[in-house]
Amino acid sequence: MKIRLTYFLALGIILSACTMTNDSDNHDHSNPFIGQWHTRYGTPPFDRIRNSDYLPAFEAALAEQNAEIKKIIVNDEPPTFANMIEAFERTGKLLTRVSNVFFAVNGANTNDTIQAIAKEISPRLSSHNDSIFMNLDLFNRIKAVNDSRDSLNLNTEQNRLLEETFKSFVRSGVNLSDSDQARLREINSNLATLSQKFGENLLAETNDLTVNTTNKEDLGSLPSSLVAVARNEAERRGEEGWTFTLSRPSINPFLQYSPNRELRKKLFNGYGMRGDNNNDHDNKVIAEKMASLRYQRAKLMGYPTHAAFILSDNMAENPKNVYELLDKVWSPALKVAKSERSALEDMMHQDGVQGNLEGWDWRYYVEKVRKARYDLDEDVLRPYFEVNNVRDGVFLLATKLYGITFTRLNDVATWHPDQQVFEVKEANGEHLGILYMDFFARPSKRGGAWMNALRSQSKLDGVVSPIVTVNFNFPPPAEDSPSLLSFTEAETLFHECGHAFHGLLSNVTYASLSGTNVPRDFVEFPSQVMENWMAEPEMLKLYAKDYQTGEVFPDELINKVKAVGTFNQGFATVEYIAASYLDMAWHTLKTSELQDARTLEVSEMTRIGLIPQILPRYRTTYFNHIFGGDPSYSAGYYSYLWSEVLDADAFQAFKETSLFDQETAKKYRYMLSQGGTRPGMELYKEFRGREPEIGPLLKRRGLDDVDQ
Ligand SMILES: [Zn+2]
């Protein structure tokens, strides 16, 4: 099996210092991770798993994989593809099973005990990983197979497995001298600790600041479903009135709707200064140290920068290609953002507020201009996007494209009562996999939206069907309102289901090459492509129905949504690309000397000419993608744009035929089913008959006819 260090650390972001507790009633409880799961579809027995089961399960799993590896090394037979590469692929099944469940739960429904376990286990997993991938005896046998690959008659997927396995060892430093390996282990372990601390600090800073108001006027035209959420938040904290937090689902609507400029400023600045307050939770030095350690690691591995090291294993290949793409989109986007700014500022002046538009005014006046220019209030869309209706829309789309169907299961154990579980079946009724959906924000869940696999598809030892989960932070239903999504949130639901289908439709032999186990800059392609269907008139008519009256999404609104088109895309593109440049600036450094975080950020933002009203989507001190959370996004934040070139171009294939064209869908499904068994570009070219073009992306973002 291929261990992804980054995966293990991926969800180590919400750990907080606390003492471990042991369940006292654990005496007669056998560990549910050990032995077969006799659940109907092989789903994890969440109803039987206790917090106290995780550590012993990890212990057993680490020991088991060590024993398995020892066994393949001492084999007297000469090394072959079967006794080395496939045998290695088979190791660590228990560890995968425990990790998949543990880190999924830690992300979506954590508590102090789980966080403490994550804190204890993450560095141990990191060193376990190093021990395997720096094991020279193991590597020499794998190398022997690799050296004779031309005479082995391997098929495409086998070749890929060999290549990827071999590469994992090389990229983990197996060829380094003993002293360099010792240094590498130290760097990896320091990075694991630092990124964990970064996440802890960020969580503390995010929870630290809230804004409470008892004045109803401060709510402006905030949608009633969100008023209820803010009211619940206040109640939870024992406060009067309404309380807003720095989490995205709370802060964004407040910035959009509250006429109280001072409160907007307070929340906006609170959000933008997270981790940069020179207090105990400051993240500047952590980021500085991580960039330095990553540079040192890249040097050890023979690369000039961390970005060069990372990109050499991605579609983009090198920093030059990344900068070329960013630059191409940046200049028209900045130009559009500047004209958006003047329109917003005009509106502000008309509103009787003099002076310059500020960052905390942007979203508020976007809503006003949207209303004035297009007569569209985002809020009138929400009733059409009740969460279950949108879910059914995604399901319907999948049925139309691939023939697959979804049946709700009510007897499968979940990690939280809010979770919904579905059996996914082929058109002919054959079982395909299981999909868990966890929609609502709650304090035990980290921010954002994500998909993960509880079990990857494979066929090495009989058919193993995939089990995947999608997780969101949608507004929870309140007493008098179901969960009504914004336009963007509805898009997010389509997006994450795109990842889920990538996992569910996988049809490969080896688990480590299946589903979403593809390069970082390819993985967002199958998810982003789904967003395209979400707002197509033909599609809206099928699923977007008023939750109270059942009224189908009206033509009048369709026309308005269409007219709004690329409105505010300058802003969205600029804030995203600014963060991508920032990521690259940190990771193309050619020095191990600590660089002052604020200075680096200011100088890079000055270089690209970012306007002061727009912050990069992530500033350094809360850039979880690259310093906390999942470190595999370091030198990888550009991936969304890279994938967007593919998704915009791929969707054209449907636009050129029809929205649910069966021939195109079949080719597309085939590409998805291949997982990581072939290079992304090769798969893409086979699907589209040519390389992707950037035109559709520029057009979609309204950047195609901007004079430069
Ligand atoms: Zn995604």
C-alpha cells in the first residue's frame, strides 16, 4: 500500500491541547477495528467504535504492517512484480482502515479525546512512513523489479503501480546518505509538529472573535434562515440578540447584508488578522520556519526550491508553467476587479457614505449593485436551493449522465445523526458503492467542504466497492426554516459530489491508484466540472423548486441569473490568484534563512499590484491549505485554476453536443473510472481528442475580451 504522509496529517488541523481520557467501561469491549466487519456493505460500525478503540487499533495496525513488510523482505525468492510490488500494495490494510475512519471522524465530528489521539498519533505515523520509505532492504528489492521492467510484460496499470511505488521511495529520500536521511526525518517530524500547531492556532483565533448585536437594524436584509442561525449562535453563548462568528458561513452573509459599517469592519479585520496578532496563537514564525524547512528538504532531494520538488510530480511539472498560467489570468482579472471597484464605490457614494471603498464594504455593495443592475437579490434564490432538493438534483444529474441511482439507507450506522447514507447502484441494479453525506455546520466539524474515502475501490483480491463521504458546512435547519443554500453553497454541493463520483465510479485493480488518488492539479477537475451543470437552465428546471410551493425555478430568475453571469468575477479571480502567488512566493524561496512573513507578503502583493480593497483569499497566517491542514497543497494552491482549464474545456464537449449527451458522458465516465492509472493529460486527451484550451475558462470568468 502506498502511504500518503500528507493524508495522515491532512486532518490534524483541529487539535487542541488536552488530556487523554480512557473510557472506563472498556473492559469487555472487543476492538471493532480488528477482524472483519460484518455490516451489510462493509461500512464501518460507527455504533460500536469508541474513542478508546483508536489507539490500540493504531498500535495493532502499525505492528501488522511492520510484520508484513519484514515478511516481503526476507522472502528467499528473487524479487518479482507479484512478490514485491503487489505484495507491498497489500500491506497496511488495517492501518488504512483505521486511519480512514479516524481522520474522517476527526474532521467531521471531533472532540477533545479524538484531538488528543490525533496529536499523539500524527508524528508516529510520520515516522512510520519514513521508516518504510527509507528502508533500503525493501527499496533494493523494489528497485530490482523496476530495473527489469521491460522484460516483465506488465499491463498499463501494473506499469503505473511499479513506477509510482518506485517513485514514492525515491521522493521520500531512500537514496540519501545516512546523515541526510537523519536530517530528513528530523525535518519531516518538525514539519508535522509545526503544521499541527498552525492549525491549532488558527482554530483558536477563528473562535476568538465574534460580533454580537441586539439591534435588529444591524441585520439589514439578512435572509431569515441565517437570522435564525445567528440567533441560535447567540443562545448557545448565552447572549442576547444575534451573534456572528469568523466562520465563512457566518461572516460572509453579515458582510453582504449588514448596513453597520463599524461592525463589518470589526469582523472583516478580525478575519484578516487571524494568526497575525502577536499573541500566543501567532502563526507568522511557524510559516517562516516551515518554508525554511521545506527549502532545506528540497535541497536534500536535489531540487532548487520546494515548488520545483512538488511540481515535478504534478501535471504542471515546474514553477514556470504555474506562473505562466497565473500571469495569463491575473492581468485581465485585475483590470476587471478595478472596474468593479469603481462601480461599488459609486454605489457607496450614492448611499451617502463618502471616502474610499474599503475591504469591508466590498461584499455589501456587491449586493446593492447586483440588485440595482440586475434586480437580483441573492436571497430570493435560497428557497429554490433547499439542501435535499439540491442533493436530489445532483443525483438526477448522475442518473442522466451515468445511469446510476441512489437509494437512501436508514439502517447504516453513522458518526452523527445528521448524516444521510445512500446505496449507489448501476443502471442494472448492481451494487456500486456507498455514499455518506454530512451537510450541516456544527462546532465539532472543521470549516470548509471536503470528500474522503472510507474505503477505496480495488479488484486485487476480489471486488472491493468504494465507500465515500462528503462533508459540508451548510446552515443547519432552524425551527421555522429548513437549510436553504446560497447559490455558491449549492455549487459546493455539486462540487463535492464530483469528487464522490470520482471515487465511486473508479474501476481499477489497485487501491492506491483508484478514484481520487491522482495528482493534486488533476483532482479538482472532476469536482469542478460538476459545478457547470448546477446553474444550466435545463438543469435548474429539474431540481430547483421552491421548498414551500414546489414552484419550478422561474424563467424570470433564470434570465436574471444569466444576466448576472460574470458579475464580480474580477474580485473572485483576483482574491484566489493573489493567494496562489503568495503560496508560490513562499515556496520558490532559495534560502533557509527565515523570511519575515509580513514583509514577504507585502512585497509579493506589491509586485503583482493587488488593490488594497481585496485581501488574498488566504493570508499567510491562516493559509491552512499550505501550512496547516493538508500540506500537500503547498506549492499547489494554483491547482484549482489548473483544473479549471480542464473543467471549462471539458464541459464544452457537452455544450457542443447536449447537456446530457450519452456518448460524451460515456467517454467522460471512462476517464473517471481510470483513477491514477495513467497520466492526467493522457486521459484528458483521450476524452477530448486534443489538449485542453484556456479560452472557455477566460470566457466563463468574463476575462476573454478585456483589453490588456
Ligand atoms: Zn474540491
